Amino acid sequence: MVEQLTGTPNDEHVIKRDLESLRRTLEKLPRLPHEPEDPVKRMERATQLAEIAILFDMEKPEFLADLEGAARDCEREVFGTEETWAWAAREYRFDLPGQRFGVGLACFGYSGLLIDNNGELRLFSNGQEYSLSEETPGYMLEVFAPTSGRKRAADAVRRWNEVVLTTTVGDKGGQL
């Protein structure tokens, strides 16, 4: 879920801890007739079904509002503030549709967020949207994916860089 919302993969130790929790829960539950007998295959199936269920829940219109309420309640109880959600909503642009990818901006040395909404790419960093302009030539907006092995992220980065590296200042054609 973290990766879907922020474009940044979850830490390996968090993933391992979550999978271990799921494994312990499965060990306590009786196996249903349609589930694999092999514990490893049962775990793989449960993991796949959990991912599908999370993605399904994230598609519901009320998901973000419910998540916001839970995050604010937790933060208020633990820290006595609600500022984290406001920051996250600005930083990760929850108001915009599309898949998010964490990227680095090569020339600026900043991290950024590349949002792909059905082929339309938008780049954000430090709360600002970057696009081709007279002040910022395309080569300054070249990005890189900080993690390898993520095919969709690599594809979005490649498409973004193709446009920004082939578009010159004064020629702003091409859809990002």
C-alpha cells in the first residue's frame, strides 16, 4: 500500500515482518478444502489474495478518506498533532489520479514523484510541479529510478526522459 500511495517501495524489513505475521496467522487457521496442502504454496496464495484485496480496497472512493481519518486519529493520539497527513497529501499529491513512482532528479539532486495517469506523466519535487519551460531546459529534468527491477517504474522513467531529452527549449511539443 505504501508503494501505491507514495511511489516508494516499502523497506525490506517491513515486508518481511508483515509476511511473518501473515505466516503465523495462517499456521493458526485451519486449512480450507480449496487451499493448497503445501504450507509454502498456501502462503504464496494468501499473499497474492491479500495484495489483490488491498488493491481492491484502494479503488473504493472512500478509501483515501478512511485512511486519512485513521492516520489523523493515530497521530493525534500518539503525538498530539495532525500535520503529517497534510504534509503527505501535499508531497504525494493524493488529489491527482495515477500510479506513483519515486524518482531522483539527476541535475537537482532531489527526490521526486513521477505520476503516470494513463500515459500522461507529471513530475513533482519539493511540492512543486516541474514541466518543460524556458527557465528549465529538458536535460535539467532527467530522472532516474532509485530502485532497480521495477518494470513499470523503469518504463515511466524511460518515457519521461525520452520527452525531456529530445525536446529543446522553444520546442515544447510532445505529450509528457
